[in-house]
Amino acid sequence: MSKRFRIFLVFAACLLFASVGAQALTLTQAKIMALEKNHDVRVWMLGVDAARGEYKSKRGVYDPEISFMASYADTKTPVLSAFIEDGIVNAEVFSFGSELSGKLPTGTFYKLYDLEVSRTETDSPLESLSPSWAASLGFSVGQELLRGFDIASNRVSVVLSRKNRDISVYEFELMVAKTLFDLERSYWGVVAAAHDRDLEKKAYDLALDLERRTRIKVEVGVLPRVALTQARSESAARKVRMINSENAYEASMDALKNLLVIPLEESVELLEVTDSMPTAYEPPSEAVAVVQAFENRPEMRRAEREMEKAQALKTFYSRQRLPRLTVEGRLEYLGLGGSENPDRLVFGESGGVPRRFTDSSHAYDSIVDRDFPSWSVTGKLSFPIFGRKAGGNYAKARADYDRSVISYQKQKDTVRLDVRNAIREIASSQKRMEAALLSTNLAKEVLGNEEEKFKAGLSTTRELLEAQRDLIGAESSYISAFASHRVALADLERARGTMIESNYFLIENHSDIGPYLEVD
């Protein structure tokens, strides 16, 4: 029978046997509901989205950036000159600029183009052109040397954000596994509490029945009056335990509803049964389980990423102790053009404005024809005199890395201990169930014998009450051991890191969290 078909049968059974007015839940249904509605799961999903967005943002640091600039200025400038009678120069300047710039992980920074165009119109007789057009087109490229000449160091922010993105996925996986485990623990806690409630109700009913029979025998003189007092005292004590068990059941059910985001006032019925002894489970060897846990536990992968982050920062701050040396080369073409200023001053027999500048289009033609090229190379060396900041940052990064290595080893020890405890608890709960089942069967025989003896007048009220208490206690111990065994099985899945894998069918087909468990 396929797994998909078994899931279908579970849901069909739920629809068939669910009581009117109560929401019937199997463990499978509860898991699906938790994956869909649990608040912690939803919050951590958003955390994964945030980390992925942060990583995308950090990668954008190497995206080229294009910019545009425009400005207009109307100026009135005081000038002390014998050629300007009123000492005022009026000018209107409009300028436009654009550039495409960026940087590379190699420490290279560039401007693919840097264009500037300006138009100036003035009444100054000292200017030959008005309006005049000036244009420039430049190209530049630079390189970080020494400190910045390292791809790993330059990409440290991207690397850290990628590690953080992976860590967010592992933490979400951890939250999903924890939610599924908490659900199993809460679910079986409700099952055990429901059985305890029923047992205490049964015990109270038995005590009332025994009180009634004892009263009859006291009235006819078969039993002393103290027997009735004992029966009434036991009835009162069992009523208190029944009330306490009802409160414990309601509290455990409310906790389960809260985990599943079900309104507290809504009625819920669990469909699991514990009447039969579960099949004996043979857990894997501790060595095999530990190896699986090291490979699968999200805590281990998170610790690995934390160690890798610390290593990246250690490398980065190690290079920050070097001087910073930058070299930049620039090539630029200039252009000038416009209309001759009719008010310009002419000295002697000097000619007019050269024809190559007497048209505004000449400003652009000069750039296209590369008539006026210029180039430059600039180098800059800088370093802190004492270097205390860089040295302190490196010392901190080195300590953080050493600490992450120790934390990784500690996490391995914790995982190994979790696996060991989980395997031990499975064996222990299995033995407790076997012992409790045997105790229950024997207690039933004892109670049957005491009932016959009590009817024949050969047993006291106290002895019958003790037999009843022993049976109720044995049945309660079995239910507790059964629930503990189921929780222990789930705990081993958690400890081995296979909780997600064992529930992957539900995750893939009945929830929207699957893509959030994948590391890109």
C-alpha cells in the first residue's frame, strides 16, 4: 500500500468517525495543521525571506550604477575690473552630467563614462563666447592594491550574507523539527491525560458503588461502621483526583490547541487509541545514529556555517592590517563651442574667435574627433600610524574563530549525548510498558479475587479499595509508558536529524514550507 493511499485512508477515517460538533484529529492531521498554522513556523519562514533578501542586496554591491545630474544657476557676480563699468557680471549657467560607474570583486573600480555638458550665457566683455558650450567625456579605471587586492576580502559582506542565508534555512529547519516534536509530545500528553481522566472517573464510580454496597452491609450488621467511613473517605479522595485529572486534561488540550492555533473554545477530539501493545522497535546502533546526526542535524550545519563566517572575517581583518594603495588612470576628451560674444573686448588688431569654436556643435565634434585628449595617473598610499584599530579587529576575529571551533566541538558532544539519551529512553519506555502491562493483568486478577472474597464476606473494604487503587495505578502507568514510548521515538528522529525526512511527504504535499527548507 502506497504512502499516499495510507494518508487518504487516515483522512477518510477522520471524516467517518468524527463526532458532530467536535473537530476530530489524528496525529497526521495535527502535523499538517501545525505546519500550516503554527506561529513560530510562520515567523521563521519570514526570517528566511529576510535573509534571502539581505543576500540579494549584498550581491547588488557590484551592480553598475548610472546617474544623471542637471542644474541651473542664475548669478550676479560683483567684479572689480576697469573693463566692466558697473562692476557686475550677469550669467546663466545650465549644466548636465551623467556617469556609469561600479566596482568589481577584484578591488577594481571604474567609470565607463563620465559626461559633463554646460551652457553659459553672460554679459561679461571678458568672455569671447556667449553663449558658450563646454563638454567633457572621461573614462577611468582604478585598482586597490595591498589591502584591497584580494577577491575573498572584497566579497566578505557577500560571503557573510550567504552564510547567514544558509543559517536562516537551518534555523527554520530546526524550528520545524522542534514544532513537530513538540506536537508529538503535546499530542501524546493529551492522549495520556484523557486516559488518566477516564481512569479516575472509573475509579470514582467504583468507589461510589463500593460505598453503596458497604452501607447496605453496615446497615444489616455484616460490616462495622468504620468500613463505611473508609469507603466514604476513599470516594472523597477519588473525587479530588478525578477533578485534578480533568483539569490536567483541559490544560494539556489547551496547550495542544495553542500549538495548532485552534481557538481554545473549540472542541477537539483525538482519534488515536492505545489499547494494543505497539510493535517492538529496534533502534539503530548508537554509532550509526551519531553519524546520521552529524550529517543531518541542522544545529551541526549551522555551527559549520558559523565557523566559516568566523574564518572569513579572520582573513578579512588580517588583510586590513596592510597599507591601502590605490592606482587610478583617467582618459578625458574636451570640447568647446558657442557663439561669438558681440560685447567682448578686442585689443589691438587681434583676430576674432577661431572658427573651430564659433558653433555650439563644435563642442561635441571635438569630443568625437578626439581633438583635445588628456590623461592622468594617480596613486595614493595611506596607512594608520599606529594600526591599533586594525590590530584590535584582527585579534577579535581570531578569538571569534577559535571560539566558533570550540562551539562546533561542543555541538558535536551535545548531539552525541542527545542520540544516546534518546536510544536509552526508547529501551527504557519499552521495558516500562511491558512491566506495566504485566502489572495491569495481575492487578485485574487480584481485584477479581478481592471482589469475590468481599461478596463472601472474607475481605474488608480496605483490601478491596487497595486492589482497585492498584489496578487504576497499573493502567495509568501503562498509558504513561505508552505515551513516553511514542515521544521517545519522535525524540530519536529529532536527535538523528531525520524528523524532516520522515515527515517530508506531509511537508511536500500538505504545506507551503518546502521551498524554505532548501539551501540555494
